[in-house]
Amino acid sequence: MRQRYRPISPGRGLKYLAAVLAAAVALGVVIAPLCAAPAAAPKAEGGFQTSVPTAILLDPESDSILYEKNAEQPVEPASLAKLMTLEYLFNEIKHGRVKLDDTYTISENAWRKGGAPSHGSTMFAAIHSKVAVSDLIQGIIVDSANDACIAVAEALAGNETAFGELLTKRAREIGLQNATFTNSTGLSDPNMRVTARDMAELARHIIQTYPDFYPQFAQRDFTWDNIHQENRNPLLGMGIGADGLKTGETKEAGFNLVGSAVSDNLRLIVVVTGAKTDKERAEEARKLLDLGFHGFKSRVLFAEGQTVGEAKVFDGDRGYVPLVGPGLIKVMIPRDNSAALNARIVYTGPVPAPIVKGQTIAELKVWRGDDLALDVPLQAADDVGKGSMTQRAMDGATELIIGLLRAGVAKL
């Protein structure tokens, strides 16, 4: 098996994808990027710069990255980690293992480490009191309450260490491959790390998976047990369509933010980490959202069910299988059309038969200039059965010859 690159057929996709480069066939590997006119724009979208160390701007509908700066660099999440605590809790509720009217006890540990004695963010729950899950959720979202997070961790896992392991496992399940959690609150720990991309994908997952819970992130304040507190998210008061998600800050992490806003039916997600002040955090997040809303537009690359390309098949009753996306495939492009699009279908092949319709085969990767803008899984559009003995013998001989040729070239 080898990693292969397949051309995207001429005439497919939008007309603004101006030309398909001729395929370069070398030892059975097809390489054919798809280019769009005009020439490539400068990196960082027309020279846009942000002062924060790491940042990302994401279109959650297409999972298209509009801007990134060190987005794969591991950082301390601070209270952004509470988004993972909330996701875990939401998932438990969704599957009926937890109910909103369940009550969790504020242990002495939760009270001392996360309550009034801690002098940190808290909902000021009394020691040994019982608090409804619905109130704990609002306390975490609005108050960034450490005592609420610890109560959830102890109720669901017994202690924070065990809960951190559950959070990391859950993070892998939803596609956060670089995130490691060691506690429920985000309090500083050298072993707890995330990336800005992780946090953007987590926000995307929460928005799309839990539509009943997401509106609570826009809640401006929360009064509980006669204590009134306001939401710490500065984007909510800017009049820019912001409706979530979470801030965080520690001495080690700096000032972090995961935010989302909607303008003209376009939702964007922004993440900034490592800002020096809360003012810088708010200003840079807003600048990034402005960049997305005013500098980009959405374009359809392939309609739902439209064939994107094909993959080579081994031992099948046909030589290639057509590939389609999971639905409509869209990408965000600069409004001034100043960026080139380059696309490749990437897969490990040839793909052995039998192949079942809907089986994930490949990825469609689209670059906007030098930046990866889109990475979409591609599925088999049809079933492919086992081929005849003659076809299978020919496939085997072809692969053997290609392997020998590759080995010979490698020795040169």
C-alpha cells in the first residue's frame, strides 16, 4: 500500500476552479493538484497579523480554517478546559446517564479548592450542600465556577485525576488528537495541554452536537443563592452577534478565549491564547472575527452526492471506485478572489476489494495559498465486489512490477 494522490476531474466543482493540471504519473502514483486562478495571496490573508502568540479562525460549517497562527502549538488551556468538562457532562445527559435535576454534593475538597476559600472563580456553593446539575452547568458557563467543576468530576469519576483521564479519552473520541486533560477546571498543570485547533474543534462539536445546551453560553448573567455574577466573555457585549463560549486566564497560560459569533447567517469560531491582558484578548478576538465576516465568502466546491474523484482498487471487479463527500462541500475564499486554491485527494492504496458504499476511503485536502483550508473525508459512492481470478492476478502482477520499479529507483 502506498499513499496516493488522485486528480479532481475537469469540469467538476465550481467554475472558478480554473484549470486542472496534467497528471504526473510516476511508478503508479498519480499526482495532480487542482489550481484556481488568480495567483496565490500572501500568507496570513492579505498580511493580517495578530499580537497574540496563538490563534485560529474557523468556519464550523465547512471546517474551513480562515486564519491560523501557531494553531498546533501545545498551550495551557486555563479555564478553556471547562469546555471539555461541559462536553462530557452534556454527553452524559444526552445518553440518559445524568439528569438535569440530579444533585451533586459540594465536598470539602470542592469547597476548599474551588469555592470561596480558594479566591478563584466560584459559584460560592456552601460546603456539603447539594446543587442541581442544571445549576452547576450555568455556574460553569457564566461564573466559570471551579467548585461546580470539581463537584461534577467527583460525582462522575470519584476524583479529578480519574476525571481528567475520562476527559482525555473523550477528547480522542471526538477528534481532539493533541489535547490532554488532568483536571476539570484548567488550573495550571504541566501535563495539561491543548492546541488552539483543539479548542476550535471542541467549540464546533459543542455547537453542532448540543443545540439544546449551546444557547446557555449566551447567558449574560446568573443569580444563584442570591449571588449575582456576570458572564466573563467580553464578546457578548460588543454587538457583533457573539453567543459563546468561554474565557480563561492563569499566570502561566495568559489570557485565553474561545468565542463564536454569527453575522448574515455565517457562524465563525475564534480562539486566541496567551494574550498579555484581558483587553488584548478581547481586541484580537474581535479583529479576527471582523477579518472573517468582512474578508471572506462561502463557495460550494461540490454538491451533495457529486463525484469528487476516484481511488484505485485492488482485487476488485472494477479498477476504480468513485468518491463523494459526506454532504455539501464548501470552502471559504477571500472576497477579492486573491487566493489560489490547490486540492488533492489523498488515500492509501490501491484500496482492497470488497468495498462497501459509504466506506471512508480518502480525504479531500484544499489549500488556500499556503494554508490548509479544508480537510474532508471522502466515501465510496458505490459497492465494489471481488474481481475474477484473472483480474486479481493482473492486479497482483501490476503491483509487483510497480514495487520492483520503486525499489530499483530507490537504489539509484
